[in-house]
Amino acid sequence: MTEDERTLQQWLDEGALTAVKREILGIANDEERRAILERLFVSDLTCAGAMPNRGQRLISLELHVFLLPDAVERIKKAVSDCLVSSALEAGIARRFGDSLDRLPFTEAQLVQRRPVWSALSDLFLDTEVRPEIAHAAWVCDMSQLPKEELGSIWYRELSPVLSPNLVSPAGEWAGFDLDWLERRIVERRCQVHSSHKCVNQSVWKQVFRLMEWLRGWPKERRRAVAERVNNQVRVALGFGAIESSEGAAFSLEERERCWQEGTRPLLEALHVNGQEPALSDVLAKGRPRQ
């Protein structure tokens, strides 16, 4: 840390929060301000002599709006590393990590999340969602969000809001209002909640598996591959294929790869034996001609 940063840390320790905020806001260069703020978060968490309000002081200043998502992830990594220290510091680190997860979203985070919220929310509709899983996996891949953050979006942001739809006698089936969904997620973000049980965890496992699998294809072909898997799922379920927006040609070998590595494992994982005899027959015979 620089001498100026050590001074800021001293002011934090002395409770001179107004002076800290004034000094940080006075930094003209945005990149420099973000870098100093990130180092202050990490230093405040990991310095010797644990204090119960560690980290909370910076959060209370609402300076997190200057942090980029990747900086928040690095700070959370420091939180994780701190968990190996004393029990007192471990407790502080957990509370600090929870506080970071409850910080209001920055506009950059909202922009990055909206396509993911839209695609994944379709998997909570009270209708057949298996044909949409590969598309959701592609959207997650394109978001470039870390795997851990994508999991948090599913389990901590979407599932608590949308899971009730899956157990409702008359659940939404056409599509959720995305403005409503964003408001609900943002409202919950800053609140403390009890534990929540995700009712469709198996669907997320297939989204995550397909996202990883898509990364084995060239980036420029992944959307077309996802559409190919979606169409294979539709045909297997008896819905019929839809026209691809990509217009990409697939060799017979590539179609078989999509079936064996992408579509078939998805259908097998989300197939209830005895309740879908037609699908059982398809899985027994092999890839439908499509």
C-alpha cells in the first residue's frame, strides 16, 4: 500500500469515515480510484487484529458503486482465503462476504445479468422447458460471468423468486415480466433471508453441464450448436424442429456428437422412467433423423 492508502486505513481504524469518503471521491482518475478502493477492502479485511466491524465500514460508505464485478470477485476471494485464520477472523470474513453479496447491483452488473435472468427465468415456467436448456447454457457462456457467480444467480437470485411458480396450482407458463423480475431480485438483494430450497436443481445441473460442453466448440459456432441441441430435444419430445437463426451446416458426425454428448445426457437426466414411453423409445433407438 502507498503512504496515502495507509493514511486512509488509519482513518478507517479511527472511525473517520467522512474523511475517507471525501478523500476517495476526490480522486479524479476512475481507474486509480477503483484500484485504491479494492486494496482498501482487502487490507481492511486481512490486516492484523480482527475487528467485528471490519469491512462493514467501507460498505457503509456506499463506495462499492465504483467497484467492477471482477474486483468484487477478487475481494470475495480474499474473504475465502481469510477463512483459514482464527475463528474470530473467520466469522468476520463470513459476515463480510455476506455483506458483499447483499451490495446493491451496479449498473454494469445489471447490464451483464439481464440476458442471463431472461434466459434462465424461462426454466422456471410451468411448461415443458427442456428444449430451452441449451439456449440458456449458451447465454450463460456468452455472459462471461464466473461459474460461481452464475450458480449464485440461479440459487440466490432467481430460485427464491421464481421457484414458487413451479409449485403453484396455476403457474405462469407464457413468460415472466422481466421488469417485475428485476425489481424483485434487486429488492431481495439488500435483505437478509432464511435458507431456500431450490426445487429444480437438476435443471441447473444440465445448464451448467451444457455450458461447459459448449466451450469445447469454437466460440463462433456455439450458438448454432445450442440451437441444434434444442432442436434435437424438441424432435425427441415430439414437438418438431424450429428453423435455426444461424443457418449453420452440420456434418453427420457433428450431429451425432451433439446427440451423444449434448442432447442424450440432458434427456436421460431429466427423463422420468415410466411416464414418457415415447421418449424412452427414442432414447433406446438413438438420434432421431433431424
